[in-house]
Amino acid sequence: MKIRNFVIISHIDHGKSTLADRLLEITGTIQKGKMQAQFLDSMDLEREKGITIKMTPVKMNYTAKNGESMILNLIDTPGHIDFNYEVSRSLAAVEGAILLVDATKGIQAQTITNLDLAKKEGLVIIPVINKIDSPQARPDEIKLEIASFLDVDMDDIFSISAKTGENVPELLERVIEEVPSPEIEVDKPFKALIFDSKYDSFLGVVSFIRVMEGRIRSGQKISLINSKAQSVVKELGVFRPNMVSIDELSAGEIGYIATGIKDPEKIRIGDTIVFSGNENTLVALEGYKDPEPKLFISMYPHDQDDFEILKVALSKLKLNDSALFYQHQNFHIFGRGFLCGFLGTLHTEITMERLRREYDLDLIIGAPQVRYKAFDSKDQEVVIYNSVNWSDSFKGFSEPWAEIKIIIGESYLGRVYDFLSEIEGIHKESYPFGAGRYILIYEMPLREIIGKFYEKLLNITQGYASLTYKELEYRPADLVKLEIWINGEREEALSRIVPSNRSYEDAKKLTEKLKDLLPRQAFAVPIQGKIGGKIIARETISATRKDVLAHLYGGDYTRKRKLLEKQKKGKSELKEKGDMRIPPDVFLKVFETD
């Protein structure tokens, strides 16, 4: 059988998962009676949010029009910028890519980024426009846009409707014709690249692999070149799309190896698997550069007895999420926890939700921060991940900057320029992109981008905007630590590092937000924002009030006064003794609305 390995890359909502559904139907991989929309999006979160979060491989058997039997290995990839690392890993395991563009929206910023990654891997690119059945489709206009961008003829761009299946069989034939067959060198020593992994309580770590050379059978002894971990193959298999065990995997194929290894930290995405004894003689395959986390938060279990559960949960999530960074962190107020790094806000929210749903963890979350740099009293460079790492002796602060590309409709230019003028940044360039659209290029601090920047941009443009960004370098910054005090106690999880010129504005927003989120107590609760011990913002949550006079009918004023004074004194004593417990969901809501 001949093999074709390919991916579908596109922006969010351009029909990638729907196209994958049609390919599963055409090849008979999934029976029509068992078919459901977004079949490869197996996580509940993917279905709820309508996005692909995890890349998903699937093996399809197909007989081409010329009568040849084919093995088609498809990897469905995410489209959101926070999961770009998933795309980069899948590209290293294939030879071709379908570049899918929505005929109603055209090329988006993330499409450009994914295309650049595919070109760097030397993949054959098949440009396709989707949703030609939509009344809003502009096929000729979008084809011209793609042709100009890729420097190809308009006739080379395929038109389909993934929803109705129009032209999808013909697209599959084109994939077979144009995507090259992988080099199949079965006589060489076995060598495979790990492009993803997951944990199974019975099989241990299950590694998703692309076999580059040789062949492997169940029961053979294996070794990982970089981690030096050794094991015996417990099970081999392919994805159809569920895991189906087989006897052998050969060069050019995509499948999985159940390693039996129970310690997730021994398996690293990008490592090379070989037969035991060859780990010191064979050269490792070119793996992946670990993605650099851009947003950091402190994470503590609300119940310290759950610390080990959190530790195991993070190690298992790390298996198929190489962008997740975590290291142990102790803080006397909250106890043992972790400093965690993510690629963006959505990546953080998805991970938090998975920890809650899959491991039933109740967490305290610190304020999200980018990674700052400074010099200590000995003039040594230090990295500041969050307010816990802060010291008043630090000097010479710097912060990461990024170049951001935004694609918007021409009619929204004025409103977007107004929005960007309120954000710290430098306008570099603007130019037309296709019919009625513009590309804006700005340089700005990374902290401006990782919050709700994109959400606000979408609101301004009524959903017609896309962006992508790349980090540049660290530039000087004037930073201060904003401390949050609640009922006279400093809440370090809510404290954060902010630019000096925005400290008052940020303190005011945060104290007002907390006033709305925190539950009322039987005593008044002051919320203060402080910098260097100086209060720069304050809000007070008023006490709940019980009507102590309700049972009185008439009577003289002195008796009423005594009851009111007694109530006042009781509230004062309660305030002094009162322990203000902040519900865990408050930390999450403060983060979500940042």
C-alpha cells in the first residue's frame, strides 16, 4: 500500500473539523450511523467551545480512482494562536498540508503563521477555499487573494463545501496525486519521532509516533535517546480514530506505542525512540524546540492534601501539552503549589478547566503575569515570574515586546486605530491586503496582548479581525508592585507587577472588581491597593445589616440606642477577629475578566 501523510491547517471556524468529518465518511473510516459533527474533537471542552484544542491523528484506508490501495494518515490541528505549538509538532510528522481558507472571510493572520511553519518544513501546500455554498461566499475574490499571497495560479486553488461534501472527493484525489509518499526505509535500524503522548492507567505513557526508519513489533525493547528511559513495547497500534492495536509499524507510518512507563516525566515530546542498545550509536531525530511560555501564574490547591494530586495531574497534562511549564513553588500563606507557564489566556483557561473537571481540583490562582527581568543588588540578572519573586532592591527592569499583525476590514480602520492609540505600542506599518482589508503592524509590550486584547478587538470589529504575533526582545520598563490588602491582610495571590504610569488605574479597577466579586460579611471589609506601603485606591464592602429594632414596638429612644450601640460594638469585635476567606472562584473571576 502507498502512504500519504498530511494535515489540515486553517484559522478558527474556517471548516477544518468539518472537512475532516467528510474525509472520514468518504474513506469509510466512520460509518454514517456513527458519525457526529466534529468527530475528531473528542474532548468535551472542544465541543463546548467549538474549537480544536488537541491535534488528532487518524488512519484512513482508501482506494484511489486509479485502483491503488492507499493509507491516508490525517492529523487535524488547532487553529487558535495559543495552540500553535500543536500545529508545529504535527507538521514534522507529515509531507503535505491542505491550507483551508473560508470563502466568506479570506486569509486570516493565523493562517499566515501556520503557512510559514508549513513552508519551513518543506511541505507540499494544497490551497483550498471552503464554504462555497454560503450566500456570503466570495470565491473569485478570495481565490485572487490566495493566488497573490502564494504566488500561484487561481486555477490551482481548489473550491469545496466541507458542509455539503461538494468537491471533497476530488480534493482527496488531489492530495493523493500531489503529496509525496514518505521515504520508506524499513531495512535501517528502527527510529521514530514522538509528536504527542497521553497517559493510560493500564498501558502507562502512550506515545504518538511517526516511524522514520525501520520497523517495530510488540514486545521489543526500546530506549529513548534523550531521556535514556528504557522499556518494552506493551502494545502497538494506529488511530482509526480510536486506538486499534496491530502487530507491526513500519517506516512512513503514524501510530502509537504503549510504553508501559508509569512516570510521565520520562517521556518528552520530540524525543527519538530506538531499540535498546542503539541509544548511544544512533543520532537523534531533529525534535521540537520547546515553546516558550508567555504567561505565568501561581497555582495552589485550596486543600493542601490535594498537592500530590495536582502534581500528578500537571505531569499527565504535560505529556500531551509540551507548552505547559510548571515548577514547584512554596509560599507561606498558601503552602505548596506550582508556578505554571502558558502560551496565552485561552491555553490557561483550558488547562484550569481540565484540572477542575478531570481531577476535581479546587485551586487558588495568582494574578497572570508575563516574565519580567531585572538586576538584583549584586547586579546579577534575575527573572521575575510574579509578585512573589519581587524585591524592592531590584533595578533596571525590562519586559518582553512583540510584533503584532492585525487583519481587519477597511471600514473598521478608524475604530481600531482609536483602540490601539489607548494601548502602549508603536505603529510600524499599515497596507491594503486583498479587497477591502488592511494589515496593521504594531510593536507593543507582550503584557498588552496576553489578556483580553483579542476579545476587545473582535468586539470593535464585530468579529471581523484576526491577529498573530511574534516576540521581539526585552526593552526597558518602569515597574512597581501593586499589593492588594483585604481586611488589613495582604493577599499575595491578587498582587501583581504593573507599569508605574498605570498603577493608579490598575489599582482602581482591581479594587472595584473585588468589591463586586467578594461576598459581604457581617462587618465592613476594606479593600486597598498599595504601592510601597502607600494606599492609592480603596473600596469598602459594606456590612450585612440585621434589623435589631424589628421586635420593638414603640418604647423610648434610649433602649433603641443601646441595641444599636451593642450591634456596632459586636461588628467591631467581629472585624478584629474575623477571618476573611476568599472563595476560590473569586481568583478565577478576577483572572477571567482581566
